[in-house]
Amino acid sequence: RDVKFALNNALNLDEFYLDYQPIIRLASGEISAVEALVRWKHPQYGILAPDLFIPEAEHSGAIIPIGRYVIAAACAFAATIPAAIAVAINVSAVQLHDASLLETIATCLATHGIAPARLEFELTETAMLDITPQTVAALEGIKALGCGLSLDDFGAGYSSIATLFYFQFDRLKIDRSLIRDAIGESRRRIILRNITRMARDIGIIVTGEGAETEQHRTALIELGFDDAQGNLFSPPLPAAELQRQLREVA
Ligand code: G
Ligand code: G
Ligand code: MN
Ligand code: NA
């Protein structure tokens, strides 16, 4: 198909790159992790956000080689920042069905000398709708390598308690719609407070997404969140900008 050709061609032409958005530890303000977000520097259309091409990449299968590029680039970046900071990588359900995923991860870790625990793989809850023996093996394989697993966009629409019940996630990312709508609404705050309590009791880090205001920060702390991500703290940044900021702190 045309789209598949265009995506593979873009990969060959090196038109994809990653920005990184910090995930902040609320208690200390320190960076806990950074989330890699892929962009397409399109020769005609400029910089394209992932929601404009990831669905087509998933549909056409081009997400497999694009995903390999993302994992390799994220590992290369991890080698350039302090070891206390993890790098979060989004993966689609299609990638979990790729028999070479675990080998790709292991090879990239070895090539760049990265401790496995520094990578966290983010799965959206929609990816978790499509559970098969292969995806179960992929999730268990990621854990067996020593990497982390995050459940992304939790609460956005298809959240299933079974996902948390059967898989050992290390991080739960609460979707930004819930964070936004929780402000000042006591019933909703009770729900979130109990989600963070449950997560803490089973040893899962909870991140609030889309934190945009001081009010969000205060609410997230009060509701028991560990970490937060959003424009209040930092938008997604080019690798070089984040490296520069981290050198200044050091
Ligand atoms: O940056 P933005 O808000 O447009 O990202 C939208 C979504 O695109 C992210 O939440 C994530 O689910 C998806 N995405 C971003 N980067 C990647 C990637 O490298 N691989 C995959 N599979 N999905 C990604
Ligand atoms: O994986 P996920 O779809 O959650 O990716 C996070 C997306 O959310 C990124 O594409 C990023 O650009 C976007 N984002 C990050 N911080 C904020 C924020 O504070 N507000 C809004 N509206 N979007 C954000
Ligand atoms: Mn994500
Ligand atoms: Na998300």
C-alpha cells in the first residue's frame, strides 16, 4: 500500500525522531523518567505528531520497523542521561505480536550498555484489549528481561481491572481526562484516591498525565500520586535540549 511505502521510505530517509517528555517525582521535583514520543519530520507537511501516522503504521505493519528504530534511538538516548532516569517507550499491540520484539530490545540494551530496568514499555489499555498467548508471552518476556511495564491512558475508555489483575505493571498512568475532570469534584477525587491507594499497596507507581496547572499539581499530591507528567512541568523536548538541562542540574 501507498501509506506503508511512505512510512518505510520515511524510515529509510531518517525522517523519524524522538522528543522526550519528563515524568516528575512529585515529592522531590526530580525527573523520574522521560517518555519518548515519535515525530515525523515530513519534507512537505512539516513535523507530524504520532496520532497522525501511528494508526496507519499499525494498520500497515510499518510500526514494526518504526518501533525498532524507536527502541534503538531510546536506548542510545538513555546512555547519554543519568542512570537514575528511566526511558519510557510506547508500544502498540501489533508490536507485541512481533516475534522479534524481545530480541530487538535485548540487542539494543546490549549495544548501548543500558541496564534493562532503565526501560519502561508503555501499553495503552486499548492494546490490552487484544490479549493473545503471544502478547502474554511478550509482556512476560519484557518483565523477564528486567524492563518495566506501564499501563498508559488508564481510565480513558477501556480500563479493565483484569489487566491489573493478571499482569504485573510497574507504573499506572492515569489519563489526562480524569485528572482534568477531578479538580474540585469530591466523588471523582475519592475514586482517584482509592486508585492510588490500591496501586501503592501492590507496589505500582502512579503517574498523573496532562498536569497543566498548579491546581493539578496540588490535587495530584493530595490524591496520593507519585509522579506527574504534563506541560506544567515540561512539554516534550528535543533530546539535545533535555541533555542540556540535565547537564545544568548535574
Ligand atoms: O505526542 P502525542 O501526544 O501526539 O502522542 C500521542 C500518542 O502517540 C502517544 O500517547 C502514544 O500512545 C503514541 N506514540 C507516541 N510515540 C510512539 C511510539 O514511538 N510508538 C508507538 N507505538 N506509539 C507512540
Ligand atoms: O502516551 P500518551 O498518549 O499519553 O502521550 C502523551 C501525549 O500527551 C503526548 O503526545 C503529549 O504531547 C501530550 N501531552 C503531554 N502533556 C500534556 C499536557 O499537559 N496537556 C495536554 N493536553 N497534552 C499533553
Ligand atoms: Mn504514553
Ligand atoms: Na497516556
